[in-house]
Amino acid sequence: MAQTPAKFYATGKSIDYTPVAAVLAGTVVAISNIIGITVADIAAGVLGSLTIEGIVNLPKTTAAWTQGLPVYWDATGTPDSGDASSGAANQLGVGVYIGMAVAAAGSGDDFGKVKLNAQVPNNIAVA
């Protein structure tokens, strides 16, 4: 008996997303263990898209980053430059895993470069 064939659906670089409330382009969205970034503004109740691959510049907390270590998204974190408690990335293990730092960042840097949803090497522990 032959297997029922799978059918190609998408490249996997983005996923469908329908927000309950309107979201702006560049919003970090956590759906359980899937983290994505809105690529355009999406109105409430309207189907849009989240990118789940690639390298993005994320607003970060004041602490310095080490290249090649895990990065976490704290939805209530305070960015180095921006609104308090508006969300920020960190390497302190606070929040949900979002990816790996692809470049070092200084404590005074406003943004850090992250490879979204990168596979973590076996020798690195994720909080």
C-alpha cells in the first residue's frame, strides 16, 4: 500500500498570523514556542504574515551581548532606548528564546542582531 503523498505548502520562512488587535510592522509576536516578526502592519482580525527566519535588529536591554550566545525576548523588558516595559531582547535568559546573537553588541547599543529561531548548538544551554 502506498503512502499518501505530502503536499508542498510553503518555504517555511514565514507563517500566517491573524492578530486579535492591530499590530505594527516590526512587532515581535510569540505563539507558544514560535517567535515571529510582523513584516507589515496588520489590522485586527485580518490575515497577515510573520517572518520566522532571517537576521533582524531587535531592541535590546542595556547589557552587552556576546556573539554566538542565545537571545531571549522579554515582552515587558525595557529597551536601552525606547519606552519602558515595551519589550526588549536580552542574553540574561529572561523571556522566551528568540534566536542567536550573530554579532556582539555593547551595553549602550540600542539594537542587537539576531538570527531568528536559530538551532542552538548542543554545547550551549538555553534557559
